[in-house]
Amino acid sequence: MQARNHTRIWEYVQQHRLVSIVAGQLIVICVLGGVFLNTAFGSALLGAFAQSPCSSGDQTYMVVSGDTLGLIAQRYNTTWQRLTSYNKLANPNVIYIDQHICIPGKGSGSSTAHMPAPVVGLGNFFPYGQCTWWAAQRYYQIHHTYVPWTTNADAWQWVSRANNFHWRVSSQPSPGAIVDLQPWVQGAYGLGHVAVVERILSNGHVIASNMNWGIYYWQVTNVEFAPGPGVTFITL
């Protein structure tokens, strides 16, 4: 009888030991999951999903390689703390290429009185036949204004150059705007591509005039592009 009791006690201990091991592993998994969500990646990921579209009075800036929130803030005469709060960013040290940053405009509690005036160019100094030459020339034909950037100005760099010279960069198209495609986006090659919006279609896509697109690179062609990741629109 005593041996039977010992056997039952041993079985009971073994069963509860198994339960304890399983419970312990679940606790470890939960703890690791919590640690992950509190890392910079987890916080930034949650913050990115928490972002909402910019208000109508705001400017929209699309992050490019090399950007920091501090640099973006300097371009728009604000602070990284202001941008962090306004965009509800979980971690101001982690932003991503093609991420949209809302720049507070009129009616958003910030003043635009001290925004630097946009710089305009003196001519078209890009090589004829390149997409950059046509974009600069066509923009001048429409608006009688040349883009001012002439160096470090491959097509993919026009977004950051536009910000450097205080031009407006937006994710929303407008007639006559320069459309900028980052490398390998919608048919662009490794240096990106720029064109000029001729009209906006009912589906939100744009018809843009281009050079250096297709086999007859010297001809001006009209191409349909869709707003989205890696696509921005530049205006004065």
C-alpha cells in the first residue's frame, strides 16, 4: 500500500513538472516578444502603422537615403521634437526611405513666416536628351521658372535637392509638377527618372511627358505613372 502511494505521488510530481516546464517556456516567449516590441525596430514599426495622412494645410516630405529627422526639421525651420510629436513617431531616431513626414502648415500651430524663400534657376544646364534636361525645360515652358539645382542632380536626387532649395515636395500630383521616380520604380533605371505632369487621370494616375524613356530616347513621349511608394511631385 505504501509503495502504491509513493508511485502516485511520483506520477503527480512528474505531471506537474511537465506543466511547469511548458508554462515556463510560454512565459519566456511572452517576455521575449515584449522585449522585441520595445526595441527601436518594434517601436518604429508600430509608429509607422500609426501614422495618418497629412492635413490639407501641411506639406508632405518623403524620406530619402541619408535623411534624419533633424535634417528634415532644419529644412523646414522647425524642430525634430515638433515633427516627432506631430507625426506620432514612436522613435525619432528611426525613419525609413519613402516614409511620409507631415510638415505642419498653417492652422497646425506652426508659423510659416520664417520659411526660407524658394531659390530659382538661371537656365537649363542638363545634357540634352536626358530626362533631367526635359524635366527642367518643360517645367520652364509651363511656369517660366528653371529648377536651380545643377550639381548632385541625377533624377533620384531631385527630391533632396528640391528640399535643399526650398521647393515643395509632395506625394500628391498637380498639373505641371515634376514627377520624380526613385531607382527601379515603375520602369525607372538605376539613376531614377524625372518627367513633367501634363494631366491627371480620373483614377489618380498621371500622364507625364518624358525624354530618355524607351528606345527613342531623344523623342518626347507621354507615359502613365501612378502615385505611390518611390514617386514624388516637385513644384516651386
